[in-house]
Amino acid sequence: MLDLLVHRSGKTGAEIITPRVIAKLLPLLLNIQEGTVYDGSFGTGRLLAYAYRYAKENGCKIKLVGQEINARAKWVFPVQIKASSVMELGVITAL
């Protein structure tokens, strides 16, 4: 659904969405246990959303922090992870 919305907005997707395969793979490779997960080019937050899911499934406590130059893109993130259930949400800012 998110990919469709980005496509309809006239974007290619490369500038605001981490490919799903990469977003799923990174938390596994990093074996996130605790601490802060930072994404300096946040986009829609797909990478942080998968990091959050991985941490939740593995009983880990993490803090999510991201920055994004596109102020509108960051508002998709709470929808992706249902923000009310976030363990600890750090600063999500638009530059």
C-alpha cells in the first residue's frame, strides 16, 4: 500500500522508502538487542518500523531515532507501527 501511495505522489520511491528486503534484512544482520537505532535519512520510516518489529518479536528494548528532510514523509511512520505501542520513540525530526 505504501509503495502505491509513493508511486501516485510522483516519486520513484528511492528518495523516501528503504526497499522492503533491505529493511527486513538489516535488523537480522545487526542482531539488535538494546540501545538506539538511528536512521539519518528517515523517509517514511520503513527501516525503523522493521527494527521495531524485530525488537518486539525478540523481547528487546530499543529507542528509535530518525531525521528526514521531507517534513511530510515522517508522518507515515506512526501508521506503519501503530505508534501507541512503541516501546520508546526518540526524536523524529524534519531538517
